[in-house]
Amino acid sequence: CSALDALCASVRAARGCAKLVGGCVRDAVLGLPATDLDVEVYGIESTALVELLSSQFPVDLVGESFGVIRLRDLPIDVSLPRRESKRGLGHRGFEIHSDPQLDPRDAASRRDFTINAIALDPQSGRVFDPFGGVVDLENRVLRHTTEQFSEDPLRVLRGMQFAARFELQPA
């Protein structure tokens, strides 16, 4: 997609690094078309990233508290790597800390399942898979990334949806 190429080139010119993450990478591994692209940007502070993206695309800060920037009229969401800390009850009781300098493995560990913790550098084609999500997809296994999985009870429901949709066996 030319918008993704332009985004990645701008991020690289600003000395950052853009990686595709989450469901779009999982779907690519499965040979499925991606409907939405999630891009995680490392090395650029939040304000500078918003300015950089706004200079090229109309943006919506719909998920500002989570560090998410939606490119208007494009199927692309851009975010900073982040940590989540359980601070309250339920699936909304999390404190979010965006950190563009976060180690990519630490950023991937907040994702619920190994199959969603895979990242892809869209320019080099290099895959970053710290939890073995590609192998889990090949073996049709749904596995959580860390013990933090239990902090959000909705993750179990999400897991069952993934197991059914992709014909996976829960670990």
C-alpha cells in the first residue's frame, strides 16, 4: 500500500522504526487478506509522531489515551509501543504507558496471544516473533504470551473466538 510505504519512509527519515503488528501480520502468515493495518512506531515521541503523520495524512486521535493515531480514510492505525499495568477491576482497569523506546519484546509481551505478538518490518520483510507465534499458527495452537493474560477476563472470550475462527487448539 502506497500510504504504508510513505508512512514507513517518513518514520525512517525521522530516525524511527515502523513495524506491522497484530492481526494483520497473523493474517499474512495464514495467507489471509489484511483488512486493517496496525503499525507500531519505535524511536519517535508521541507529539513528534502526531506532527509527522499530520504533515502527510489527515489523522484522528481516537485512541489518544492508548497512544493510537488513526489515519483518516485509510485502514491504518499507528501506535507507540506501550506497557499496561493492572490498576482496577475488569477489562478497563488498566493504566497505559506509551514508550517509544520500549524494547520490542516487552512491547510484544502485552499482546494476549503468541499469534498476535508477531511483528513484521514492511520494508525489509524481517519477522520479529519473540513468542513463537508463527510456529503456533503452523501447529494450530492458541497460546498466551505471558501470565498477565489472566488480568483481563475478556481475553478468554477473545481466545475462544480466535480458536473457532482460525481452527486453533487452546494450549
